[in-house]
Amino acid sequence: MPSCEGCLACEMAQVMRIYFTSYWRFVFLYIYVAHVKLAVTVTVESGYSKSLNQSY
């Protein structure tokens, strides 16, 4: 593993790697939250309409 002290290209590559890993983590987290929110909304709405149908 060669030392990359003071090498601009290596430092840029490291920064980009860190940035992209955190970026993709954020993207996956956002997608996951959106899916959970959608699933909860669908479940709640279907349960709500079922309770409405039962009350009539």
C-alpha cells in the first residue's frame, strides 16, 4: 500500500470515495424511508377503508 501523502489525485480520489459512499448511503436511506412510508400509508388506508366498509 503506497503512501499517498501530498498526492492531489490520491487525496481527491479518497474524498470522492468517501463522498460517494455517504451519498449512496443517503440515497438508499431515502429510498428505504419512502418505501416504508408508502407501505404504512397503504396499510393504514386499506385498514381505514375496511373499517369504513364494516361500519356501513
